[in-house]
Amino acid sequence: MPEAPVAHSELAALTGRFEEVAEKTDREFGIIKSDLTAVRLQVGNLDQKVDRLEGRIEGLGQKMDRNQAQIVELLTRLVGQDPNAG
């Protein structure tokens, strides 16, 4: 039984529409994949920066402790009393 010309043209139109949508979806997927790769790189860089910042904060805390100890020592000398004495 021969196909009706209308059915054949409808099938061709649907196939064409499917191919257009598939191409658009592929492009959009490529854009999303590219953006995701960029975000992953930025997160990796952020992790490295946070690690460095943690090290700097720790060093700053140690420096503050040393400075505080020096201040207590200087004030103790100035006043002439032991800060640990009851």
C-alpha cells in the first residue's frame, strides 16, 4: 500500500523539527558543560585560596599570642608585679 503524500510530508516535517531541536539541545548542553567546567576550575582555585588563608590566619594568631605575651611582660615590669600571683 503506497504512503499518502500528506503523511510523508508530515513525517519529513516532524523529522526536520526533531533535528532542529536536537541541534539546539546539543548546543545548549555544550554551553552548560563549558560553564560547569569553568565553575569547577573556580571552585578549585577557591579551595587553594582558602587553604592559604587558613595558614595566614594561623600565623596571625600565633603572632597575636606573642605580642600579647610581650605586652603582659612589659606591663609586669612597669608595675613590678607578677601577673600570675594571686
